[in-house]
Amino acid sequence: MFASRYVPESSRKRSYESSESESESGSDSDSDGGEQIEKPLEVEQEDSDNNDDETSQPSDKEEKDSESESEDESVSSNKSEDSESESENMPNEVDDSNQTKHSSIFKRLKASLDISKKLVDIDQDQEEMSDDGSRAVEPAELVPIPQPELPKDKRVYLSSNVNGGNLDYIAKPVYYASTTTKPFDTLFNEIFGSSPNKYQQLVSNLKSNNFESAFSVQLAVFNELVSKNKCFTSPINSPNNNNGDLLVNAATGSGKTLAYLIPILMSLSNRIVPKLSCIILVPTRPLVNQVLATVNSLTKNLGLNVIASNSNLSIKKEMEKFQNFKPDILISTPGRLVDYLTYNDKNDDYETQSTGYKLNLRYLQFLVIDEVDRLLNQSFQNWINIVNKKIESDKLPVAHNEVFNYSIQKLLFSATLHNDVNKLSSFNFYKPKLLVVDDDKFANNDANTGLDSSFYKVPENLQEFEIFVNKEFESFKPLLLLKSLIENHSFKNILVFTKSNESSLRLTKLLNLLYTNYQRFYSQELPQEIEIHYLNSTVSGNNKKKILNRFTSDKINILVVTDLVSRGLDLTNVEKVINYDLPISSTDYVHRIGRCARAYNYGEAITMICGNGDRKWFNKITKPIKRKNEIKKLLFSQEKESEGAKLVLTELENKFYNDSLAQLQDAVLSRG
Ligand SMILES: Nc1ncnc2c1ncn2[C@@H]1O[C@H](COP(=O)(O)OP(=O)(O)OP(=O)(O)O)[C@@H](O)[C@H]1O
């Protein structure tokens, strides 16, 4: 009869869950025990329901044990009352069997409780029962409830040590004003006396390259490396003179290359015999060439040997070149450097030959890592570990308990310095210091907690714009881009960023067609014949160089690119950067727009925003970046004329665009 009684779903579920947890804790009792302790009556019924035919009985010992415990007694007495009152309502013929059944239930209950009791931990065993049979709760100290692991947060890092290193340098950056300049003459005379001083040749090289005054970041690094360091007045950079590694965050185009080159060239110009004293690492080959050109322009008559990695040559050829040429300065990508450092490990025979040469880091004084956040993401080839190991293994043997080794000063630069201190700490810094070139040190920088995207900064003289178009016009974006260029009369020195190789190719072709067709459709003279070209990773190394040369010599008007060129490239003539496709991060935005307004020149960055999704994303990535000027809206003439008017494309514009699209399709199909 009980077996057919309705058991609420919730009770069944509780019973089931209890059973699960019991079995997890290793108990072989049935499902009742745990639940009975808290909800005796309910479970009694369930027990009856579920165990009518159950044959297993508690052992004698269990029965005795359970009887001797007050807790069990109390529970038992409750149950007796309940069962009595229940039995009153039962038909007489079932009373006997009910009593038998109940006593068997109580026995099993006691047994279950006994087993449960053995399973509870010692603290619970010590709990006292109150008079009413409920558990007396002992006052416990309030302790925090265990919390789930927090998401990665810079503040967590900042309060801890990573790899045993102290992270104070991140939490307490040294700020330098971003617009201060000082003539190089004055700067050098202040420290080394009036000219001519021993760095006269370097100053003269700077001047002959039109570098008259030091920019802020150059003053900052000069102050840290030169003004505070005796090594520049002594012939060598001895370990005692190394006043620590530097990490520098300064805006794009603010002159970071010269910031590290000037002190390094000063130090090395004192050297007696050539030996590898400085390695400069940059992420890409075009950047290797760019830095090489700058170093060459500044080392005239300094007698220094400078070499850049050249992946057109075999490693063997390059190693031979190193052997003959004995570089003081090597400029490379990390990947190529690893190739050099591991070359003889892979080619044992080679070492035994007379031409065998190993790149030795024993005399290395400066290790420069430019665009460090990007290079930290290039963890392939395990380059940091290999360089670290090589530095260690090349150290001179310890003699007479004295170590005389050159202390390598690490100089790290970026406009978007990495905030992953775990990664940064892999450089094994020595007395690191973080320099931030920024006037406005507290604005937009919550609690001044070190590196994050709030250190990112728009160049001083850059004006940002946005063009918003409704989602319905998404497929007309190329037309709207052309419309904007025509309305703003700008067809020169423009870099257009797209999201992919394919997008850059397609846009270049379509823009060319649109431009040509425009004059035919509108019988309107456009300013000039223009050349629109693309540059992406499908272009070979030599062609890349040619295209960039054509662009910087104003032969290409509009260069449609991918993020391949968003980092570090110094294309001095860029007047306007257009984000045709949105960048995928604040970092990419900073580097893209930083291709213009370089060296404190003026420039414009325009971002095309299509629909509300784009709008949200654009707001999100631009919000943490510091800027002097607000981002302005760039309106089409139609929108300007009647403020708030929705953009409408004319029939002619539609036809012009569709014809051009059809032409593009024909061209693609005829090729394919
Ligand atoms: N003191 C100076 N006087 C005049 N021009 C300078 C000076 N220092 C650097 N420049 C010029 O400023 C431009 C930007 O310099 P550089 O490429 O070093 O910038 P950057 O800070 O490394 O930028 P990015 O973060 O984009 O790599 C270059 O054209 C460089 O020649």
C-alpha cells in the first residue's frame, strides 16, 4: 500500500542526490541514511516506499551501537510518534504488519545513522545535541567564504612576485613629459663640457640627418642611461656601471629608435677592438632594414661595424660574413638570431672546419628589443630562452673567485608595452625600470596601477575622425570611401587598412575602377591621375621594398594594406590613415593610426564604422586610449547640409557603383 503512495518529485530527487553523495563518500548504506538525519519523516515514508521488499538488515553490532546513542534515540522517538499517529488512521488489519514494518524501518534507520555517523568528520562528532534534539551550532569565527579564482588581472600580478622577481618597476613607472625637446648641442655640452667633446662626431651625424633637438623619449632614455651612468665617460661599460634594464612606453612616431641608438652609439664609439656589443631585435625584415638605415646614417666616422640579418643569404654565408666583418652591432629578427645562435649546434662538422664561427655573446653590452609586446607574442623557436641560455653559457669562466663579465643592459621599447609581466619576466631583468613618456600621468589611468591599455596614446598632433554608415550601406563601403576622398579633396599619401589580403586586393581593384569610371559617369575632372596599389603578405620581399619606395616617393597615392605594415614602419610622408575595416584590438588601432602624425607632424586617422556592431566595437577599443583631441565625426556633404539627414545614394551613384562592380566581376571571371 505504501509502495503506491505518491512521493513528491522534490523528495525523490533529494533522496537520489543524497544517495549519490553517500556512495561517493564510500558508504555502502542505502539511500536513506543521510537524508533521514535531516528529514526523518519524509524519508521514513520514502524508505517504506522504496524498501518494502528489502531484505538487508543491519547487523547486531550496528543495532547496539545505534541504540546507545542519544542522537539516534531522539530520532527514533520522533519516528515512533509519527508512526503511531499514522497507524491510528490505518485500517485495523494492517496494524500488525505496520508495526513490524515500522520496527524494521527503525532498525534500519538506526543502522543508517550509525554508518552516517562514522562518516561525519571529527568536528561534527564533537557537536553537542541540544535539548530539543536539534544540533547545537557552535559559534564559529567568521571567515571569508572561499571564492572562485579571479580572472587574470594586472593588480594580482602587481602585488606578487613572478619568478621571484620584484614587480615594483611595473607598479611605479617613471614619467617623462611628452613634449619637451632640447637641442642635441646643449644636451651634450651640459654633460661633457662645451664642444668639441668626445661625442662631437655623433652630434654632427645627428645634425646632418636633420636631428637638431632631442625628442622627449630621447631625453628620457638619455637621462636614465647617460646622465646617471659613469660608463659614458669611461672606455668600457663594466658591470658596476650598468644601472639597470629599461622598459620604455612612448607613443608611435615619438622617436624611440634614436632614443636607444644615441646612448648605444656613444658607448660603443669608445670601443677599442670590434666585438659583438649590441644586438637589436625587431619583428620583421622591413624593420631590420629601416633600423639599419638609421644606424648607418648615424655611425659615419665612428668606426663601428654594423650588420643586419639578411635572409636572402644562407646562414653559413652570413656566419662567414660575421667572422670576416666582426660586427659591433647586429640587427636581426629573433628567428634569425636563433638560427645564428644554434647554427653550430646543428652543424658539428662545421665547427671543426677552419671557417667555423660561433656567434659569441660574451662581450654583449646592449640587448635592444623593439616592439617588445609583438616579439613576446612570437614565442616560436623559444627565442627568449635560447638567448638567455647563450648569454649564460658564453660568460667568461670565473677566475680567482672574481667574475668579470660584461653586464648586458636590456632595453625594451613599444608604444603598447606588454602588460603580461609573466612574459616580461622571462627576460631576467636586472634592476628594471619602466619609463612612460606621457605628461598626463594620472588621467585615465585607474589608480596608477602600471601597464595597461590606458598607457596607450594617440600621437600629439593626430586628429581622429569617424565616418558612420548605416548597416544597409555596408556593401557600398568602397563607393562611400571614394565619395569621402572626393569630397575632402584628398588623394595623396593615404594608407588604407583592411582586414585581410583578400580584402586589400579587392578594394584596390574596385577603387581603381571607381576612380576611372567616375570621370566618365560624372563628366567631372578629378584632381589628378592617381595610382592605387596594395601591399600585403602575398607580395614578395623585393616587391614590398619597391612598393614602399614608390609610396614614400609619392608615386603611389593610395596604398591599401593589411596589418602587415601597422607596426614600426616609418613612412614619413603618410598624411592620412584610413581604417576601412576596423582593427581587432586597441593595440592594432594605436599602431595603425601611428603610421601618420610621426615625429610630431600633423596627420589624420579616419575610421569607417558600419552599423551598431561596429560602433560598439570602435567605442570599446578607442576608449582606453589617451588623446588630446576628441574623435570627430566626418559627415558627407549631404549630411552636413541638412543635419541629421539620413544618407541616401542617388540613382546615378547606384548605377555607377553597380557598373563598376560588374566590371570587377568580369575582370575576375575572365582571369579565372
Ligand atoms: N630628434 C628628432 N628630430 C627629428 N626627427 C626625429 C627625431 N627623432 C626621431 N625623428 C623622426 O621621427 C620619426 C619616428 O621615429 P621612430 O621610427 O623612431 O618612432 P617610434 O617611436 O619608434 O615609432 P613606432 O612606435 O611607430 O615604431 C622618424 O622619421 C625619425 O627620423
